[in-house]
Amino acid sequence: VSSVVTFGAPFGLTDQIGRVNEQVAAVYRMAHDGAPDSIDALTAAPPVPTLSIYSRSDAMVPWRASISTQNAQSYNIELRHGHIAMPFNREVAAV
């Protein structure tokens, strides 16, 4: 994988004490053969350039959970559109 782009992905969804939400972990387990050594590792940005597209008007995923920790390879862009509209929106496609 050379880069990652997410649309309203809840990779930063944690519980009250900072652990990854069990729902996020369950989705990861369904999509992959196994979980990483630590499910909490899912909140870290991947070691490749990463772009997170999120919206404060997302009614499905809390917008704060879609923001990755910014570093030299990790970026966040806020757009005005809801969760379902993101993949179909011209503004999102332009980004």
C-alpha cells in the first residue's frame, strides 16, 4: 500500500479511557484474517501518506473519530457533506 484515503472512517473512535471502540475492532476483524497485536494500534496513522476526509455534519461517525494524528505524512480535510454523500460528491472527488 503506497497511500491511504479515508472518507468518514472511524479509525480514531475510542472509549472513555482511550481504547479503540469494540465496534471498530469488530469491523477490522471481519475485514481481515486477524487483528493486529494490539487493537489500540488502529488509532495510529499508517506508515504511508494518509488523507482523512471528514465532515462535522456526518451523522453516522463522530467527526473527531475521523481525524488522524497529523504528522509529515498524515493530513485531514474537512468538507461540508454528510457521510453517505462523500463518495459521490464532486468536491470530495476533486480533493
